[in-house]
Amino acid sequence: MEPGHAHLRKFNDGEIFIEIRQNVRGKDVFVVQSTSSPVNENLMELLIMIDALKRASAASITAVIPYYGYARQDQKAQPRCPITAKLVADLLTVAGAARVVSMDFHSGQIQGFFDIPVDHLFAVPCFLKHAREHHPESSVVVSPDAGGVERARYFAERLGLKLAITDVRGEFKQEKRALDIIGDVQGRTTILLDDMVDTGTTLCQAAEGLEAKGAAHIHAYCTHAILSGLSVERLNDSPIERLVVSNTIPLSEKARRCEKIVVLSIAEILGEAISRIHNCDSVSSLFV
């Protein structure tokens, strides 16, 4: 399909103006936008476009958000803190979205923050195909922290591999922390699996822990390549041989030049999900 026609410009003070330049009355409309950096600008563009489509009498509006920003604040971890994952969910609903499609939420509970249907997609099918082609059957899948164990277990089961977990011991101290490895990685190819890589600190420290425990090769898979700050430099200095990411977020110029980073496309998964939603077919069967 040809993408829809819309015009975006800004007023002199930075306000966003969007004009839908084709008839959408009575149509099913899918708006694709990751709320990645610049986060606030991308989020406002998405909300304003949804509002424009609602006022143009679209039959239904689906917000397709490959990377759902503000997801890390999904609970009140400290007093007087916001729950931004819920706030963004409310903003999308009020703007006029009738459904949300996203990929690899930071935590599954975010689906419950919406009062509209949510289709939660996964990059696992892309990663599984790549892992089967590039890693031996003796490899070990590793979760870099306790929060990612369920994701890593599912990945390991689909590949028929064993599972290991990095266990944090002690607090941050000069960006270093002691790690222990639960599981046997001695002499094995290890596959770190996470939902996102931002600063790269957690991932690279987990890799250092695996190296200290005698892992022969260390690879990593992450759905969302935020790669902020000095993350690319940390990756280059780490024992990680390859970082495989999806294209839910456009890579920075610095990240595109990094020889360790491999990008896989999730366009086929998104396209198939959109087609099934439009035709009222099952989306969950994509991941069975």
C-alpha cells in the first residue's frame, strides 16, 4: 500500500501543525510512530495526528507504536513520582485512538493501563530465525537481570537451549557492580536477551560477568536500540561480539557506524498484524 498523505509543519514558536491531505472519512486508519528520541516531539506529533484523523471522521484509528516511550515509569517506585506509562495511555485514548499496537512493552502490565484494545507484539520471531542460523546448539540464553527471566525462558525454550541469569550483588559504585551467574556458561556461546538497551551499562556489565565466568562467546539481542549517551562506546569496549536489534527505533549516525550492531526489520510482523486487525483475524496466532 501507498502511505497516506499528511503535511506536518511547525509554527515559529515550535507548535506542531498537521493537515491530513486525503479523505479518511469512514476509513480504518493506522498511524505508525515510535515515541523515541526526541520523545516529547514524537509523542505530540502522534497525538495531534490522531486528533486530526478523529476530526476528519475516520471510522477507527489505531496507534501503531513500535517503541512505547515513557514505559519505564510503570509504577510508583518512590514517593511523589508519576506513572508515565499510564499517563501516555490516557493521552492516546483521549486523543481518539481506538486501539494500540506496540512491540515488547517494558512490562506486560502496561497493557492493563489502557481502556481500549491493545495488541502486544514481539520481536522474538525475527530473533529466533537469526539465532538459529548463527548460534550452535550448545549455546546458553542469558537474562541480564531478574526482570527479564520470563522473556529469556521463552526464547530459550523455542530454541531448545539452556537458561542462565545474571544475579546482581551489591549496589552501584562508580558504575560497577558485582555480578554472579546462575547457570553454566563455561566454554559456551552465550546469548543475552533484553527488551531495550539505553545506556548499555546493564548489558555490558552482564557481558563482563559472563566473560569472567568463562563464556567463550557473548552475543546480545535487544528489541529497542535506544543507545543514548556513551552506549556505543561502552558496547565497543565490552566483550559483546554482536548486538542484534530491531528497527523499532531509528539508529543514530554513531550507532549505524558501529560494526558490532546488526539491525533486523520488524516490518513484516507489523504489516501482518495491521492486515489481521483490519480483516478481524487473530493476531495472537502470529506468535504461536
